[in-house]
Amino acid sequence: MLLLRKSEAVSFDDILTVNGLRCITFQQACQEYGFLRGDQQWHEALNEAAQFQSPRLLRMLFTMICGFGEVEDVPDLWVQHQVSLCEDFVHRYFEQTGPHYALADIEKLLTSYNLSLKNGIYQL
């Protein structure tokens, strides 16, 4: 996120500097830019990726976001991006069953990180 905001950065110090003040951590810099307010940054990341990535890669991104991104409302993130996350399965199978295949794929990806949709945190 920071690299998108500061494309002219040539060093870590450039990335960590926000409005002339050097932040201690990348998280602090993200907070200064307002990236960490709610789930907006995750919606923006998925919207941007949906423009040029395959549904499979979007599901991988979704998995990384849900697993490591401190998402406040995973079900809402799923609902808002379900069409792009399921597009290949809907095309291959049916509109009604495509989301189930996509969720199974997301579960498989989460399992590789020892996470699960069934653990209560990510229930969809």
C-alpha cells in the first residue's frame, strides 16, 4: 500500500516519511495515511486486483488478506467481492454452486496457513 502511495520512494526512509515526519514502523506510516481505517484498504486492494487478475489469484489475495490483514468484517468482504472471486467457477459450473466451489478453494488455501473458515473468526 505504501509503495502505491509513494511511487517515487527510493529508500525505506522515503517510504516511512509521511508529511515530513519519519514513522518508526510501516504500520505507523499506513495509519498516518489513513490506510488502516476499517476494511476500506482491503476493499480497494481487491477492487484494484480484480481489474487485471484471475479469480484464482483474487482468491489467493483474499486468503492472504483474511489470514494476515486483520479484517474487521470478513463476511462483508466476501459479499462485496463474491462476483469477482467466483467468476471462473460460476462460468464453469452454475451461478448457484460457483460460490461453494470458491469457498472450498479459499478453505484449501487457508488450510495451507493452518487457518480455516470454520474456526469462528472467518465464518462466511
